[in-house]
Amino acid sequence: MLDVIWRHGPIARVKIGPLTNLSTMSVTRIVKELSGLGLLREEVEHTGARGQPARPLAINGDAAFAAGVYFSRKSMIVGIVSLTGRLVAQQAVKLETNELGELGYRANASVKSLLEAQQIDHPSLIGVGFALPGDFIDNGRRINAHAAFPALGVDNVAGQLQDTIEFPIFVENDAACSALGERLMGVGQTIDDFFLAHIGHGIGGGLVLDGRLYRGKHGNAGIIGVQFPNDAPRPSGTDLLETLHRQDPSIEDFEDLVNLTPQDNPALRDWINRASRQLREGLSVTARILDPTAIIVGGRLPYQIMQELVARIDGPGFCDEGVMLPRPRLFASSLGNTAGVAGAAAVPLYKTYFDTPSIERQDSA
């Protein structure tokens, strides 16, 4: 019910039943319960007709908030997102190390500071989501961390982070977080089936099917980086940073890319040309296997670089084999490099309110 109202709201009550397979009586009962919890609000819609104005339902964005933590080698971004997916505030925090203790304590302090600045009561924050650069192993207890973050490769990484933070925490890999951020706040809001290619320290992906994040058996669905061997140039963010660092030693991290454009930087232009050829082939394979409505390219790169990359991917050679086969739409993430922090914050909201199985039968209540 919340998912339908969130995606389609403001929405009239009579339209909820067909979208949820719930009876009118069940819709009335559940709306009453959710309204009692403060999760829904009524909009007033004046139609010009006589009588009482229509009162469609919408999510009450102030009913709950979540925080997100998205970090790189030198800094992390901490943000607060409302239940409606609005990025309320964010803060950049410099890091001395990537040790779990520093990450946790700095994140905790930043979350408290943002809550105070926005005058949000602590109980309204349902949790803090961490976007972790790595893949899950040992039944999710550990992260097979990226080489730049060896401190993350410890047993029970979630538990160790929780020891440093006074709010409930949620952990997810950074690609899945970006996919959720796109679903909550970006072009994926109106697309039920899409694949997000995440260009970060490595190359990963997040898969949304029927409006819900598909994680796979072990939480690692979407690892498209295996298509690009580690012993050769790859279309990854780390490869880009290393390429540009050889030309300009001051470029060390993603924040150093903000003001770069391919028109003014030949090394960046050459990298985009090469990476787009690799991704065009790799994403064509991914598209044919998954057959999504859209492919979104997102991650840690600034928006202007992402746009140039997508423009070159979406050309001859992208899903043009066969006869009359439909091809997915291709988008650059509209959130740019804020998708990570928005997605990290989306994880507590998603797992608390929206991560439920699809309704497949008519409710008989």
C-alpha cells in the first residue's frame, strides 16, 4: 500500500484497489491504520464541482527520515532523506583514514549535526544506511572489500559499525544503493524494471525488478565488472583516476573530477572514448540477458562526465544485433554523484517500508 501511494500519489482511494489487488474494505482498513501511524496525509483537490473536494492520499514525508553514508578515500558524504525521497540536507566530511572506527564516529557526529540543523527529532530517524564498496561473502557477514578499503574486510562489519553509532544501521553495497537512490529520487521513479551500471571504484550494478531491488542469493546481483579483466584497462572510476593522475598528480579522488570536462582535458576525452566502447559491448550483453525497460549509468562520476559517457555508449553497436529486437532506453543518472548518498539513505526506508513481496492474489477480506 505504501509503495503504491508513494509511486502514484497523490492518489484517489478508488484507484488503490486495482493497483494492489486489495478489496475496497481492505483498502479502507489499511489506509486508516497507516493514517493513524502518521504515514499518510490527505491532499485537498478542488475540482470546481459542487460538494466536498476530493482528498487523494499521499505519503507524509515528515513521518520518517533516514541517513545515508557514502564515502571515498579522502571524504564521505552524509545526507538525510525524508520518507518521500527528498534529500533534506547533506554534509561533506574529510577523512584521515578509512578505519571502521573513524567512519562510524564521524558518521554518527555528522548525522546528529544534520538532525539538529534541520530540527528533526532523533526518534524520527529510522536508521543510517552505509553504501559499502565491495561484495558480500560469508553469508553477508563480511565484505570482499575494494583494494582501496582493506579495513572493511573484517568479520561482522555491520556489527562493528553499529558499535560506533547510536542509531540502527543498514549496510548494502554501493551499486545496489545507487539503484535504490535512482528508484527513490531519480529517473527510476517511474520505471519498474531497470539495471543501474555503477561506475565507482570498480564496476558494479544494481537491478530493480517490478519496482523492487533484486539482490540475488548472496546480495551480489549485478557484478558486471567480471566482463572486464583486472589485468587490462577497465571502464572503472579507479582506472579513470589513475589515468588522469598520470597527467595531473593533483587528481587523486572523485571530488577532484568535479570541474573537468572532456572538451578541455584530452586525457579525460580519450578515457571516455575507450570506456564507452567497452561499456557499449558489456551493457549490450547485460541488456539482452535481463531485457530491462532501461539501463541507467550512474555512480561516483560527476554528471557532465556521465552524460558524455552515456552519449557515446548509446550509438551504433549498442543492442543493434538481430532484427527488430527492442532495445532498452539508456539514461545518465539524473542524480549525478549524489545518487550514492541518496541511495544509502534509501536503504533503511526501503527495508522498513517498501521491501515486501508482490501481491499475487485478490485479497478476500
